[in-house]
Amino acid sequence: MQAVPPFHPGELWPDTDGVAINAHGGGFLYRDGMYYWYGEFKTEGPGGNVANVGVSVYSSNDLYHWKNEGIALKVSDDPASDIVKGSVIERPKVLFNAKTHLYVMWFHLELKGKGYSAARAGVATSSSPTGPFKFVRDFRPDGEMSRDMTLYQDDDGKAYLITTSENNQTQHLSELAPDYLDTTGHYTRIFEHKALEGAAIFKANGHYFYIGSHTTGWAPNPAYAAVADSLAGPWKELGNPCLGPNAELTFGAQSTYVLPVAGKPGAFIFVADQWRPKNAIDGRYVWLPIKISGDTFSITWSDAWDLNVFPGASVAAPSTRTKSSKRRSAK
């Protein structure tokens, strides 16, 4: 019997316990042969942006099978804490700092009961990739608003925060301090006067590529792509890189990360969320291969695929795929 490709974009994705993966707005880390997937832990019902639990983490050595490692960063029961239950914690991203030997998590934070007016970034650290992460502090990077955000670590080890600022009208690029716990104090404005969020950055063929979305709340919209020879720009717009059914709405999803595949140079996976705000726990994930050609790229819809679409050593796919699973649960 021919193996069934393991990636099924938009379908429920069970972890190794058969429970649906609960890690939305995710970020990824590859360390010592293991991938780690960090994301927003959602609960059942409306109000999917409320942090009732915290940031979840899963581990995998093949990108197909994910083990629930529990809650990496728990919300606090202390009403004086800025990450008290009911605050908004979104888009967690984690980097390993080789100088301090700490795993550093950044996330978008909105204070409890303040809507989206706080526009802050939170920072937490751990000596282990699975946590527990200890909340360090929250602030406005460089004194500026920060909402949807991502981190990017360049080839030279320098790390950057790319965040939606100026009331969602311009992206800010800030180099992180050597310990990754703060910025260096200055920023570059990129994508000026463009309302973008859901940013992801990757590098290939000597170029930096950007993918994000426009700001239409929970509703999907056409993806936005750009390319540059430097993170600071200038950036050249590429239009919507998506192809196939529902491509004009990014396949009903919103970008959150571009995941490099270890051992396959030039292989990248587009990672996005199909949000379900009326029942947040039912949000789905869209993973699709990215095709890079010179200084441009495309993302084509596929109902099912595996890592063998990328050049390089073949990767065995499992022979079956469960299409239903239990509700997501914390450990």
C-alpha cells in the first residue's frame, strides 16, 4: 500500500497521544536534532485571544509526529502580574542564546481588561527548550507600540524583532541586545504606511524574504510578500505568493512562521493559522511547501504532501494519518 502523505492542511492534527495539537500563532525552534513548536493554547468557545492557560510546546524529530511537552509558559494567578489569567498572549517565538545558554521567548502581550491598547512585548527565559519559562518583564520595544511580532536570527548570530507598530501602520525592525532580553535601543521603519501583521522572515539565495497579511481582524485576506538584500531594506513588493483554490484569501489562513527544514538546504515550510474565533480551540493549521526561484517565491495549495517534495535526502512518511482526534488538552 502506498504511504499516505502526512501533511493535510486545514485538517485536525493529532499529537502522539491522539489529542489535537493546540499551538496557534506558533513559532519554531530547531535544537540538537529536535524541533520545538510553541503556540497559543486556546480554550473552547469564543474569546480565542484570551490567555486562560499560556504558551504550549510540542517536540518532534521529523515534523510529522508531535509530542505534547505541556505548557512552556503559564499565565499567573497573581492579579498584580502582567501575564495574569485573562491577559492576551499571542505569537510566541523562541531563540537559543549561545552566550547565555538560555532559551528566550518573546510574545505579544496585551494587559487584562485593556483590549489591544497596551501593545507590548513580553520576554521570558528558560534553561530548557520545553520550559518552564520564567516571565522576565514586558515593555514597549524602543518605546514604541508592538503587536503582532516575530523573531529572526541571522547567520552571524545577531537576532532581530520584527513587529507591527505605529498603530498597525508600519513594521519596526529592532536588533536585539546580545542576551536577547531587550533591543539595542534603536529601530528601522520598514513597510512604512502599510497595515501588515502576521510577519514571517526567511533567507534563501542570498535574499531575505518577508510574508505577512493585511489587517482584517480574524478574517483572512491576500498574503503580502516582499524581498530585500538587507533586513533594513529597501524591500521590493512581490504581491500575493499563494496559488490554487482560495489563494486570494491565503487559503483561509494567516501567516505565522516560515520553518526551515533541517538537512534540506533551501527547503522551507509556510506555516499559517485558520482562525476560528467563535470556537477558538477549533482553529486549524496550514503547512505548505515554499518554492523559491531566484528572488521570488510561491506557495501552492496541496491537499496532502510530505517532505519529499523538497530536493535532498528522502524522508520516510508514515503509512496512515488520523483525520479525527480528541479535544486539545494541557498537561
